[in-house]
Amino acid sequence: MKRSKEDIVFSKLVRTMAGHQCEYCKRTDGQLDSAHIFGRRHRNTRWDVDNAVSLCRYHHRHFTENPVFFFDWLNEYLGTEKLDALRLKAHRIKKWKAVEKAEMYQNLKAKLAKYEV
């Protein structure tokens, strides 16, 4: 799936909010990824910072290959209530209008700017 300008800013925001570290192992060296909890195809949560965690490449791949372990860790890390609410939101249909998407992009950029000060 092609990465849009929204995806790029979103990813940077998630990694920045996590203090540029893997939220699982706390490593700060190496490359970090913004790992979606519910995949990018879920448009309602694609750019929702509650739907992503910052992971080192190793753990991103490990959790992608072992989704049960990812779920177990997320359940402990985020809590059942938050994960259940996110699941409901992810499965609601969302069609972004151009003006909504532009506003969302500006909001992501503004949040990122606040963290980068």
C-alpha cells in the first residue's frame, strides 16, 4: 500500500510521541516503525494515534509474524477497555472527504510541531 503524506506525518508523530523508542523493548538505537494495531485499510483509525505504537524493526516484524503475541502484549499495555473501543472504531466505515482529510493532515502536523519544540 502506497504511503501518503498523511501516513508519513502520522508515522513520525507516533514515533515522536513515544520518545523515539520501541514501546516494547525501550530500545532507542536502530530504526523505529509506527506499527498499526488495526491495519491501514481501516480508514476510520488509519491516522488515529491511539491505533499505533512505536516499535523497533525487530519487534514490528516479530509481532506481525506472531499476531497472538501482539494482541496479548497490547491487551496488557493498553488495557482491554481501550483495545475494545479501538476495535469498534476501526470496524466502522469511514470515507474521508477531501476537506476532512486536509484538516486531519493539518492537525497531525500541528501535533507534531508541538512535540518538536
